[in-house]
Amino acid sequence: MPSPHRVFLCLATLIIVFSSAALWGARDFVAPKASNASAYPCKDAHPTEHITAAVDVYNSSPKADIFITHFSDEGILPVFLIITNDGDQPIAVNNMQAEMVTARRIKLEALDVDDVLRRVAHIKGNSTNPNPHAGPIPLPGGTKNKKAQQQYAEITGAKFAAAAVEPHSTQSGFLFFDVLGVSQPVDGAHIYLTGIRNSNGNELMYFEIALTPSNAAAPGAK
């Protein structure tokens, strides 16, 4: 007959397993509601083009609690990007490049979905997954790995993916930066946005957004 101690350990293990499964099946990612970019403390405005770009760092609670994935534990910094077009012509952001430069001049390019997923799901290699519904790279455990599938859905749902910002509108989404091993990546850092074009196809002057040490939650953000 099993000892009471062994029974207790088995029950505790089951509780942990089922609690973890419940956590990953409990909710889907819901993006924060973006305000006009001018309302955020960390921003760069181009008055001539009537374009403002702003960022808000989601690296700690309570803001980071919108994610199921603990990005900070994996050395990933999520940055909420907001671009507002108050002009009368659309702008194209489909070829936009984002770079973060720390106070110590370390340059970090924004990661794509594959790179973020590899880090948080601990996937090795970069081969192609033939299943288009499970992501472009193989998920550990295949389609039975619900946690990895939900991580993939969360990353793709969160990432800034707008192709354009129409007149008098705002687009938003997250940039992800690899800050593993980088000491104090936020304080004194700047984010640069290039490759944004006007309706004539001409590239706008780059945006330079300084990150404040506190980086308080933006109005309207959850």
C-alpha cells in the first residue's frame, strides 16, 4: 500500500500539472488599447508630416501581466509601438525597421516572430515546419504542445504588423528585443524607426524615441 507521503507527492504533482495546463488554456492575448501617440511620454513628433511615433515598455507588472508568456524571464523586452497619422495622406510602414540603442551603445534590432518563439519555446535550429497552422518553425512536441501553440498565437497577435497608417488614425503593436545579458537595457536607451514612407513613396526622416527610466503606463493602455 502506498505511503501517505507518496500519495501526497503524487497529488501535489497532479495539482501543479493541471494548474499549469489551466493557466495556458485559460485566456487569449488581448492587445492594449492605444491612445493617440501624442499622449505618451516617450514619443517623437514630426509636425510637418503630422506623424507621431511613441513607445511604452512592458517589462514589469502590472503592464507585463497582459502576456501569458513571461518574456522578461527569457531575456525578451516587449515594447508597445504606437504610430498616429494626423495628416490627410496615408503612410506606409510595411518596410519599417526598428532598432534599439542602449545607453552603452549596444544596437539591438527588433526580432521577428520566429526568433521570439525560438527563445520562449526553447526551440533549436531554424528549419521550416510544413504545417502552416503551427508556425513557420517546428514546435516542440508538435501540435500536442498547446503551450507552444499559444505562445506562437500570442506573439503573432501582439507583434506590430500594420502595413500602413491611414489618415487620422493610429496603428499599434509590439516590438520585441533580445536583451539577454544586457545590463539595464531601458534606462537611457533610444528606439529608432526608419523606412516609413509617405504616399509619394518618399522616406520620412527617421524617428528617434528616448526611453525614460520610469516609462509610466500610457493613457488608455491596460
